[in-house]
Amino acid sequence: MSKGNAYGIGRMRRVFWSREYLLFLLVGGINTLDTSLFASGLSLLSVDVNLAFNLSYLASNILAYLLNCFLIFHARPVFHGYFRFMMSYLPNFLLENGIVAITYNMLAYAPLISFLTAAFLSMPITFLLVRFWAFHQRSK
């Protein structure tokens, strides 16, 4: 194994076995729960499942930003910070939409299972984008 690979693996281990990541998972769990419940509620009101997910995702993004500011990255919430946060969630949004489309539309999973599966699979990528781009945190 080359020295570069060992450093990269060690660095990723520090990033994903950190207090920040564990808190991010907690905040992500809260956000996943509120998004999933809101989307499920909308779908029970006969709103298309895909539209319900999108509306819920956008609404819960504000809560996610505030929780990330206060609990994880100890940053003051500001508009340009929210914009960066929102942009760092764009790949997550696209990935989760794709997963919901596959699990709900093609595999016929229940809506809630589709929403939770999408959130679980996208969390590590989202954490990296939020940490290193939205909040400018560097690995020590």
C-alpha cells in the first residue's frame, strides 16, 4: 500500500469517526424523520409521492441548516451560508430523488421505506459536501 493511500484512508477514517459526523447523523436522522413524515402525510392527502417528497425535502432544508449551524459546525446562520448549504445539498437532492424514483416507482417499495432508503444511502456524500464546502471545515 502506498503512503498516499494510507494517508487518504486515515484521513477519511478521522472524518467519518468524528463527533461532527455522529452529530451530522443525528441531525440527519431528525431531518429524515421530519421529511419522511411530512412527505408521507402529503401522500396520504393524495399528493403525488414524488411531488410530496420534493416539497418536504425543500421545507426541511431550512431546519437542517439551522441544526447544522447550531449543533455541529457552530456557525452563525447567514443567508450566504444557507445558500452554500443549499447548494451542497443539491447532489443529495438529486441522488435521493433518483433512489425514490427507483425504489418507489420501479420496485414498488412503500413510500416511507423509499424515503428512508434514499436518506440512508446519501448521508456520507452529503456530510463531505456540507463539511468541506458549505462550512469550510478542514480535516485536522
